[in-house]
Amino acid sequence: MKKLLSYLSLFFVTQLIVTVLSNRKTGGVFGMFWNNILGQGTGGVFIIFLGVVSSVYLIYLSVTYLIKENIFQKYKHSILVIPLVLVASVFIYLKSSKKQEHKSNSSDNSNCVGNSSCISNIRSNFTSTNKTILNESYLDKGEFKITALDVQRGVTFNATISTDCNCNITNIDVSDID
């Protein structure tokens, strides 16, 4: 069990580092998974939380090992660097989140386009209108191609959907499939 916790902790610390270094508020792929479960915008925060908790656990394991081997005094200064790195990582993440939020609030949405992570908003939109997505693909520059089924009418259709940098849908072109 201890070994499994160690591997999970390493995974979550890696996710924390990826989230902070990639400057992504969503927390990367794993964060997007949690966005779908916990709600939009929570994935990055959840990844930060898991990363910090996992880091604390790994520090605990390291200190326990060093004390057990009677070499803690030799490495105690090195161990102190780890919490400083954690605090710096969280600080960088929070600062970058505020910058992104400020950018998205102050920018003109007509000049910015979404990215592939906007698919979760599109999925929510389709689900809330009782349509089933059969196929989806990200084209580029905030555009998605969706093949969907209108359950009520029994009609399959194609939709090209454009999104802005806040993942808001800016345009939908619908065409029936012949």
C-alpha cells in the first residue's frame, strides 16, 4: 500500500509541475478529467491540491527514511528546499491564473480563438439540448466539427462550431447529412 501511495504521489507531483509550467488553469489532461466530474474551472485547483498533498507525503517518506538511516542531519538543509519549491509553484500558479483571467476579461473576444480544451463546453451545450454527439474533431483556431443526432427528431447533422478564448460559442453552422 505504501508503494502504491508513493507512485500516486509521484504522479500527482508531476501533474502539479506540468500544470504550473504549462501555465494552464485547467490542469492539463488530468485536470480536464476532474473538470468534467467536479465542474468547469476546478481541475487546475484540484491538481494543485493533490500535488501539494502528495508532495507533503513524499517529504514525510523522505524524512522518515533519513531518520531511520541516521543520516537526517546530513540532508536536512536539502529537505527544506522542497517546501520552498512547493510554495513557489503554488504562487506561480496563482499569479498566472490572475494574469490569464485579467487577459481574458480585458481582451476583445473577436480577436481571440479557443483551443481544443473548449470541447467540454461544446459537449455541455449539446447535452443540454438533448443531442447526442456521434463524432467530434478539433479543426484549428477554435473550430470544431461535430456530427450529432437530434434525438427528438431522429435526424443526424453536421455542425461547425467556433469558440473564443473563453470557450464561448461564437458561431454554429449546421448542415443536414444527406
